[in-house]
Amino acid sequence: MTELEKTILDTLLELDEKIKNLRTTNSKPDFLELFARLDALTNQLPKNSDPNLLHYLHKKSYEKARLALQGRDSENAQGACR
């Protein structure tokens, strides 16, 4: 895993954690900042990156992207895109 992919995974894990904590927190997290950060990181990925990862990130399938980066892509359900 490259340093950029690690940063993307960390950001995806942060997003996942904030979503899980929505019910128990009084303040609303700034999802727009996280989405903007993910877009910026995605745009930095080289064209020869894992095609599945690129697809997931460009389609905003963040859970699928997280699973792919964690080496768990086989757990992803086949989508309608393919």
C-alpha cells in the first residue's frame, strides 16, 4: 500500500467512524470537508492504480473503497456498473 492509499484509507476510516457516531453525538460532523479531502486524494492517484479502487472512489462507493484498501475486496457485492 502506498502512502497515498494509506492516507485515503485513514480518511475513509474517519468517515466511517463519524457516520457510526451520528446517533450519539450532539454536534454534526463536517462531511463536506471529508468528501472534499477524499476527492482531492482520489485525484492524486496515478492512472495505473487498482482499477477497482479508482472505480469505487470515482463513484463515491466509499465503503467498497475501504474494503478494497483493507484487502477485503472479495466482500464487496457486485454492483450494477459491471
